[in-house]
Amino acid sequence: MSDRSVEQGRGLTDAVEASRSSVRLNRKFTATCSRTRARAPFETYVLQEAAREHFGQDVVRIIHFGTCACRNVNHRASGRRSEHTTANAIDIAGFILADGQRVTVRSDWPGANEPRSALVHALRA
């Protein structure tokens, strides 16, 4: 993608639009090249290995909320800009496993549903 002026901590430099990866995505996203390159080893060596460990199967789809958002960290009124401001972060909402099970950060983080909670905690670590 063409660079977009970086002003007041906002803008894009060295970014691409990703529409697919080794795992299906719920939608395409814009991210820096370094963030996009980091996804491949994460998917192969972290995500899939954790899914196999906790469920004995692969993740077939990643559900995300996106990468670009001009905001401060944690949506605070003041403070430093989020990495989302420059498309250098992605918010992962959840995953779909090969058998159709859905694992979501929102529902499964609290720990009531093992092994789903174990998976999201392992991925966070």
C-alpha cells in the first residue's frame, strides 16, 4: 500500500493489505509488513501447536476486529497512541477449530470452559 502521512502519531508506513494467510480470516486487514510477517510463525508454531495440544485439531479460521484505529492505548482520553494507530497491531477476537467449535477471547478468557480458556491463556502468554 502507499504510505500515508504520519502526523500526530497516525499514519501508515510500509503497510500491506492481507486477505489471507495459512489460516482463513474473517476479513482482510491492513498492517505493517513487519506485523504481517510475524503472523506466519505465530500461526504455525504458536496457534496451531496450542490448538493441537488443547483440542487435538487445527484452527481453520481466525476472527479479528482489525488493525487500523486512530486511538490511544485502551481507548483512554489521553496518553500514548495505540500500535493500532499505525497498523502495527491486530485485535484477535477468536478462532474456529476444524470441527466447527468456536473459541472466543470474550467468552472463554474467564476460565469457566476448559480447554477453551486454557487455549486463549496459552496464546496470550
